[in-house]
Amino acid sequence: MKSRNLVLIIVVFIILILGGCGCNGYNNMIKLDEDVKAKWANVQSDYQRRADLIPNLVNTVKGYANFEQETLTKVIEARAKATSVQVNADNLTPENLEKFQQAQGEVSSALSRLLVTVERYPDLKANQNFMDLQKQLEGTENRIKVSRNDFNTAVQGYNTTIRRFPNNLFAGMFGFRVKEPFKADPGAERAPEVKF
């Protein structure tokens, strides 16, 4: 009888320990998942800020009659495409993140071409509205970089937690999956070539 009670006490003790670990691990995974979602919302907010600045920049540049219409059209089209690609924090698959990143990369590329083209227009470069918008755009690009880094840090913490033992046992049961971080754009490992 004593050995039966001892076995029962040990089994109950093990169940309590596993239950406690499970609750603590689950709550921690929830906290980290919410952190990833918040960081992703910040990334989207910063990209939205950039998208909101683009029409003002384009309208300021349009005021100069000689300006290349094709360059402006490409910026407008890239912005439209980027704002149509929506990825939420619950669906951060590699494919969805790649589509989002590709669309945002097209905006960055179009904006870069626009700013290079502007160099040929000294009156436009001296326009105060344009200069203010350019500064806001540069600041926004910095915000985007910081938000992406914060997001990647949050994803790393989340992924590390759900892959660690014993959390990995509970993560699978409760539907926690590894999330995809931002990666460098293709070709970013090569330094740009500057020619004069």
C-alpha cells in the first residue's frame, strides 16, 4: 500500500511539474508572439509612412514641367504595388515575406532613381518643400531599418523559445510555428559600383 501511494505521489508530482512548465512556457510563448506581432506592426507602420510621403514628393516634383514623367510613373506604380501586398504577423511565411520585401524593394529602387534624376534639376533641389520631403524620406528609411532590425530580434527570441526543450513539446501542441525574419535583398552582398 505504501509503495502504491509513493508511486501515486511521484506521478502527481511529475504531472504538476510538467503542468507548471507547460503553463509558464505557454505564457512566455504568447508574450513573445505578441512582441513579434507588435514589431511587425511597427515595420508596416514605417513602410506606410513612406508610402504616405511618396505622393507629396511626386506632386512637388511634378511642378517642374521638364521632369521625366516615366520616372514619376515608376515611383507611383511601385508604391501602388507595395501597398497592395499585405502580410500580417500571423502569416509570416517565407513566400509572403519575400513578396512583401520584393514590393518594398521596388519602391526603394524607384525612389533611388527619382532622387538620382533630381540631381539634374538644380531649381528642384533648391526647393524647400522638396528638401523637407527628402529629409523626411531619409528619416523614414532609417526608421524602416530600425523597425526591421527590432522585428528580426523579436523573431529570433520567439523562434529560440519555441524550439527549446521542453517548450518545443508544447509549441507544437498549441500551434506555435517558427516565424520568418527579414533577409537581405538579393544581391545586397555585393558592394555597389560607383562610376564617374
